[in-house]
Amino acid sequence: MKPRQQGFTLIELAIVMLVLTILAAGLLVPLTTSIETRRIAETNNSMATIQDALIGYAMSHRTASGRPYLPCPDTNNDGMEEARDAAGYCPASRGGLPWITLGVKGDDAWGNRYTYAADLRFYSNNQSGFVSTP
């Protein structure tokens, strides 16, 4: 009489692997969707914070005539507002968000830096600025 072999056949192992793969795929799809939803919500919260920081900056920085103005864009990627020229104008109308100047997070939930742009008149600290209404 031959001794009986013990263990699983290749067919049995293949079926178990197939079932485990189906279960894992079923768990990963909702997890990926959940992560994406969380990132979107986190980025929306960051953008609301940035908006509040820009309004706060404008309300605390005024031209000689009393009009608020926005910070200059960051053009050298150091997170700081760029210096204005002698006439009080920013060197560029677009660039990176001056996130250090504003005290906010500088990138979104995917790691992309925020960009920032506005009309040059809103960056000026001479007589331009903009009129704020309550």
C-alpha cells in the first residue's frame, strides 16, 4: 500500500488565490475612493483658509490713501511675498502663493504648490489698492 500524499492540489491553491484577490479588490476600491474624497475635502479646507488669510492680509495692509492691497506673488519659490519696486508695484502679477507670508499651507493634498494671480492694481501699495466694502 502506497503512503497517501498530504497537501493541497494546484487547483485548490488557485481557487483560494482567486477568492483572496476578489476580496482584496473589493476592499481597495472603496479605500481609494475614501482617500480621494478626503484629499478633496482637505484641499477645499486649505483654499478656504487661504481666502481668509488673503482677506486678513488686505485688511491689515493699507495704501497711503487707506485702501487695502494683496501680497505680491512668490516668484522664486521661497514661500515669501516678493519685494515691491520703488514705485510700490510687485515684480509679477502671477506666481506662487506667498504661503509663509500668509501663514498657511503651501501645497494641496496631492503635494502641488498653489499658484496665485490677480490684477497688478490689487498688489500695489501706492495709491491703487482696492476699495473694500462691508
